[in-house]
Amino acid sequence: MKKIQKDSFEQGLDLLLENEKDFSTLFNEDGLFKKLTKRIVERALNAELQY
């Protein structure tokens, strides 16, 4: 199962990096890094509340 997750992760990362022209936008105030962090924290908190 980990191989599938790694493949999905690698494919997503490749897609992101191939289409991104200016990598500085990844770390802007409303950039992908902030949005991704927010969603990960939200999912973790929701999972915590369910148990």
C-alpha cells in the first residue's frame, strides 16, 4: 500500500513542479504551501475530534 501512496505523491509533485513557472509563489502569503499546511492541520483536527 505504501508504494501506491508514494506513486500518487510523486505523480502529484511532478504535476505541480512541471506546471509551476515561478516557484516563489509556492511560499507567498496565499501560496500553495500555506494552503496545503492549512488543509493538513484541518484534517488532523477533524480526525482528532472523531475519536
